[in-house]
Amino acid sequence: MSKVMIIGAGGVGNVVAKKCAQNDGVFTEVLLASRTVSKCDKIVAEIHEHFPQSRTKFSTAAVDADNVPELAALIRQFGPELVINVALPYQDLTIMDACLETGVHYLDTANYEPRDVAKFEYSWQWAYRERFEQAGLMALLGCGFDPGATNVFTAHHAKHHFSEIHYLDIVDCNNGSHGKAFATNFNPEINIREITANGRYWENGQWVETAPLEISQDIYYPNVATRKSYVLYHEELESLVVNFPTIKRARFWMTFGEAYIKHLNVLEGIGMTSIEPIDFRGQKIAPIEFLKAVLPAPESLAENYTGQTCIGVQAKGLGKDGQPNVHFIYNVTDHAQTYREVQAQGISYTTGVPAMIGAMLMLRGEWMKPGVYNVEEFDPDPFIAAMNEWGLPVDELAGIELVKD
């Protein structure tokens, strides 16, 4: 039915490629491209081993995602209908530029952030709206889990349970164990920049800034555990408060263990999380880039990972009947089960499956219109139906307040 090009061959790229192989009625031909082509070749070899019945035709290529002419040349050579970007957030804009140059639709899982500034926001990508509209192309932003499925969950709340959403709490628990003293579940450089930055949440029409991990509470994650959770700033908050203007407060919570925080505090205290380059033996290197090189690669954690993730969205406000309402929608994913299916840990799985689903909905025309969009701007129903079909079962709790004021 469709040809797609996937850029990025880390843990998430692995999941996206394998879910495309499972969904061979939609994805008939896939080019997997990365700076390191051997990583692409490994994924394709695993697809042939684990999914021998898949009719999807795979090929691989090397590409520098920072280089627009190189990207454009590869896109023209392969001729995809859509590019799925699961490379680094620093590379979002160059890939969007290449898609505009070649007339190809675009999807990513994380918003742009500059390499030299620990700041991520949608303004840079939203600035592409008019260019994509004029080109008759669509760009779908943040189509992972958080952001992505969490935005869909919010749209589901608005469509089915609320006339007005007033309080929104997005919660993300990883109650898993990988057996390492310290490791990050996705790109260490991005993960650590996110956690060590000041927190932010939306309240009464403005952003309220906090110190890193300043606000916490114990939250019960259904069917998983009660875990101490911390307020972070997360990118989906930026688009959700725009697209659902009745929201009075929006927060994002994530769990961290004491050992993880202790290691992170030590690394930050000795300067290893800094993004400012230093001179080292005649070369410029940011300490966090060196740290990334010595930490385990996220995809290497998968084989021995145990436990579960629980990610969901609690909404409070006025129900469809005008009465006060609270509702929670969530997914629980098991690390060992995702490894058995696609040789990935649950964090990569929960990001990669929604990317495949968003691409499928675009290619089918169910989510397709020229411009630049966040996922909550589309009908949530086909997305949630696809989550249930493709390995991310969705559950709901009515009338129970899990996150307190």
C-alpha cells in the first residue's frame, strides 16, 4: 500500500520497523536509515528472523540527518510517501526541511530542541505550518506515547467524558528493573537534559517554574504500584493548553527511584551533565556527550528488563452532564513481554507503537490534512482502537482521583 522511510535505528526505530513489518497490509516497503547503517542491518536481520511471514520489503541506508541535501537525495532516491523521524530531536528541523524539499509527509515522536540549549518547545516546528499547508503536505508532531498517546487520551476525555477539562495530570511510571547501577531508558543525553532542567506546569493562564524535582507526591498506578512521582516539564503540556483552553492547570509527573536520583545528583555535582563544551586533549566535547558514550545504550537494556510501565492521563472538570467529573485513562506495558515480541524494552515499545499507528492513520487518510499538527487535533477514536489492536491495551477508571491537588 505505502512506502515509508524511517530515520533512526535506536531502540524506538527498532520497534517502529518491526511493527511496520507486522502491519504489512499498510507498510509494503520500508527504508531504514541511520548514520550507522550496521544498526539498520541488524534490525532488518532480526525482522527476517522473527517475522518471516511479513510481506514488507526492507532496505537500509546510511544518512546524516543533520545534512539536508543528503537527506533530500536519499528521499528522492527511495520515493517514500512519508518519513518517520525517530532520530534525535536536534534533527527535527533538517528532516522537515528535506520533506518540504522533496514533497513528502512527516511524522516525529519528540519536539525540536537546539543542541546547545537545554530547551525544547514547539515554536520552531509550529513555524512550519504555512509552508506545509502551501506544499499540500502534513507534519504530525509528537506521535510517541508522551507526547502522543497522552495527547490522544486528553482528546478522548474531551470527546467522551467532559464538557470542560479544568485540571489535567499526565503520569508516567516505569516500575521496571534493568539490573544496572545507573542507566537511562532512552537517549541519555536527551533524558538527562530533561530531568535536570527546571520543572514547569500550567496554572491560571501562565507557566509556573519550579526547581528540578521540587514537587512530588505518591501516586497509585493501577495494576502496577504506588510510586513517588515528580513534576517535570514535558512538551505535550505546551500544545494541550492551547488546544484545550478550558484547562486551568496542567502538570506532568514521572517516577524516579532514590538510587537513580542519587547517581544523577553526583553526576550533576561534578559537572558530567553539562552541555557546555570543554577542551579535552585538543578537542571540544560536552561532558554529557562523554557520559552518553560510557552509559549503556537504552536498547541494550531490553533482554533482562523486568517489571511494567504505566502511563496515563487524569482529567477533572465538568462532565457531559455539567456535573463534576474525574476520569483516568491509561496503558500498562510489560518489559519482558515487549522483549519477547520485538526485542525491545517497554519504554521503546510505548514510543514506537504509537509512531507506527500515527503513520498508518496518515497513510490511510484518516488523519490527513495539509499543515503542521499535534495529535490531539484529530479524532482520538481510531488511534485508541489501533492501540488496542497493536499491543498497547487501553483501560479507564471512572470517579477515582489518583493524583491529588
